[in-house]
Amino acid sequence: MCIRDRGPAARAAHGSGPVTDAALLAWLSSPSHPAARYLTARDLLEPRPDASTLAELRGRIMTWKPLRSILELQREDGSFPDRLKTPTARPTFWALVLMERCGLQVSDGPVARAIEFVERRFAKAGAVSYTGGGSGVLPCYAGVVTTTLYGLGAGDRALAQASLDWLVDHQRFDHKDIRAGGAETWPYRAPANFGCWESVSCYHGVAGAFRAFASVPAAERSPTVRRRLTDAIGYLRIHRLFRKSTSNQPLFRHMTRTFLVGDYRSGLLDMLQGVADADPSLVQESWVDESVAAMEALTAGGRVPLAMNYGRALVDTVPLEPIGQPSRLLTFQWLRGRRTLDAAR
């Protein structure tokens, strides 16, 4: 099925108008949601507010009660407690994801302490590990966490760089007869046990690695990172970003179920953000254009709903926004990515 681009006017009529839609931006700028208000002012408003106004808006994020309820879980060593029987780094991973969602940076105390904890306890094999050892280094987790570190302004930290190097060296982008990716072997059995690198590389690892490579600013990408981005895009082109290679069906239900935290998963919204970061001109290809249309179909009045959350190792219910309601944080993410893609049409 080929869905043609309907143009800005048609997209507005469909319910997801351009990022300059005053009503939508006003909704995102509500004082009741300091995180979305700051992010919208920083990245979507034209003209952009001055530095003092942005600093004032940013300062209100840390006092926002829903975020405070997460930050208050942080222990003195920087970690976040695990609600599951077998402790892992996942609660701290997902706390970092949520802090990045809210616009925090590595200069903020809770972020800095959490990263330092992960560096001390969960990077013994070099790359980030959800268990602490080499058997916990998996491409899906390494990709999602590395992407988050870059979003937090911590891309220059040893943890991010070692994890990026691991993905460059080891992650595969194979699809049957097509072979691509790093050729180095990994001495631990976990990738084989989880099926990361079979004849068709596991989508979760490909998605995480793709997003990690895309999160590196274009001017800072090494030739090898650029090659791996090309490898990943080749794999994603076969799947038309998020579909089964043999049908129009999504690879997984979660692809079109929008979420704030997805554990090892990357959803359609995340993948389109990856495209916008990697090479927005890809929107000129039908497989990306169709994916944009599929994402727009998930919105209502331009607003992206929060369908569910994963990562229950941290909290049973993520308190930032209610499930089943329009999400300002997800809507901000979509508007920012779509603006980049639309500009490249």
C-alpha cells in the first residue's frame, strides 16, 4: 500500500497540522506541564524566547510534582531501586529515559549521579550492561541507553563512547542473504541466547543501534558510524521502517502503541525521530513517507496519545502523564521530528 504525501494543508485537515498551529502550541505550553512548556519554548516556538525566559522555564521542571515523585526514589549512590526480584540496571536506565524526556541534562544533579552510578556498576565490560557483566551487554539496551545519554548531553562520556564503539564493532544488520554490520565476535553467549544476530538480525537491536548512531550529531560522526548508519538504513528499508518484510502489518504491536518508556523497545515514533536525526531527506522515499502517514494516523487533533508504558522495574505506573490521554511529551517529540522531516521534503 502506497500512501502519498498529502501536503501540509491535507495533513492539517487530517488533524495533525503544522508545528505553527497556535492552538496546539498553546496546549503544549500549559503552565500545568512545566517540562513540555520548556521543551516547546526551546525547540518549537518562533521566535524563540530569550535565554533568561528559557532559564526560568527550565528551572520549574525540577519542582514539577510528577517528576519529583520519580527523582525522590533516587538513592544516595545515584541508583534507583528495582521493584523486581532480580536487581538490574534497568530502573536507573528508565529513570534516565524519563529525565531526558522532561528536558533534564547531565548538568542536573540527579542525572549526573545516575550516570556515575551506571558507569561504576554497569560498565565493567566496557559497554553499558543491564546486569553489570559481559552477558548483560545487548544491542537493544546498549542502543536505547546510548541514545538517551546523547539526549542528556552526555555523549562525550566514556559510557556513551564505549557503548557506541561496541555497537559499531559488534551489531549486525543482516537480512537473509544481505550481510552488514560489525564483524567482531563477542565472547559471551547472551546475544546468541536472545537471538540478536541470527540470519535476520533482531529488530530490537537494529532499532536501538540505529537510534544510537543517529543521535550522534552529523558533524561528529566518524566514517565508521556513518557506514553503520547506512547498514541500519538498508535493513530498515526492507522493513519499511516498522513493518514485516512480507506484509503491511507492524512487526510488533508496540510499534504503533506510543509510550514514554519502552524498556528495550523502540516504537514508530522513536524510529521516525531516528530518521529525522540520521538523514531527514529519507522522507522523500516512500517507505518513510508512508511511516509518517502511519504516525499521523495515531494522532487526534494533532495530539499523540499515551497508549502504555513499559519499564515497570522502576515504577508500576509512570506518573508523568496518564495512559489513555493525549501526551504533551509525545506530542512535542512528534512535532519536533515532523518539522525536521517536512523541511526536507
